[in-house]
Amino acid sequence: VDPMGTALGLGYFQYRYFLLGLCLVVLLIAAILVHRLSKSQFGRLLRAVRDDEDAVSAFGRSVYRTKLKAYVFGASLGAIAGGLFAAYLGAFNPSAWTPAEVLTLYAGILIGGRGNVKGVV
């Protein structure tokens, strides 16, 4: 049963293509946002907090607020991705994840590296 297919009047395959297009659009928007964020003043502040928290606080910037904003931004991206993934599956069951699938995801993150948008995506 498609969660949105009947509401949008789409059949099974049309819904899958619609979902693929939606995921690609969301990926493009997220990549542009992350790229612009990394080049912005806030992105430089995030790198400074990552490198030396004491120096950032010495310049009068709140390390806590910066970390909180970064956490909220990252969690928002993760929530959007999780919602799209659940829409793709039709239903989400955490026990369905095998250790091989989880290790594959972690390997992609580790190989991509820290601070590299292209590697993690």
C-alpha cells in the first residue's frame, strides 16, 4: 500500500518515480544548503569550534549556542532523510536492519571523511 500514491492518484510505478524525483530534489537542495553553509561566516565559526573551543569563547562567541545550532541543522537533515526513507519503505522497522547494512552506512561515512560533504553523500 502506497502511503501517498492513492491520495495523489498515482499507481505503484508512478509513485516510485515521483518519490525518486522528490529525493533527488531534496538531495540537491540539501547539498546546496550545506555547501553555502560551509562557505558562510557560520560555517567558519563551526570549523573554529571544531578546532579550538577555547579560542572561540575567548573571542566572545558562544560555543554552546554554536554547537546547538549545528546539532539542530544536522538533525533536521537527518529527519528529512529518515522521512523520505520511511516513505520509500512504506513502513519502518528498526529490527529489520542487519549489521551488514549498518556497517555499510558507517563505512561510507568513515571513507568520506570528516568535513567532506561529497564523501558523506
